[in-house]
Amino acid sequence: MTDAYQPLACDLYDYLEIACMHHYALLIELDDGSCLNAEALTTETTPSKEEFLIVRGASGEQRLRLDRLIAITAQNPGALFGRVLLGNRTC
């Protein structure tokens, strides 16, 4: 991507770590207005310090750059969180 990566606040990053640790099914809202349902697998940081959420959905594994995420909502019964806003726009 050509635009500069904007890091996610540490307290918000914790929600992604919880989602990955429990392999939560997530409803993920993206900054392009799209939404997807996928299982949280892990996070990744590149050598250039861009951070990604790795998920598995209907179309296989995807890397989602964290500054493209608007919100995540855990879909699992008894999840430790509901909808978490990560950005400033919604689907």
C-alpha cells in the first residue's frame, strides 16, 4: 500500500489478541465500507512496522491491515467483548 500505516492504540490491539487467542468468529467492518465474517487467527508485524490481522473466512486466509479496520464484533456466545470501534467510520 502506498499510504503510511497508522498504528492502532495499544488498548485496542488487546482486543485483537484476545480474538486470536480464542479464535473468535468476528464480524469485521473495513474502511472501504465492506464487512466480512471470519475467524481470527493471529496478528503479524512486518519489518516496516505495518501490523495485520490474519483471518480465515469463506475465501480462505486474508491479511487485513489494522488501520483499515473500523470495528470488530465477536460472534461467539460468551465472548469477552462485543463490538469494538477501532476507527471512525462504520459499514
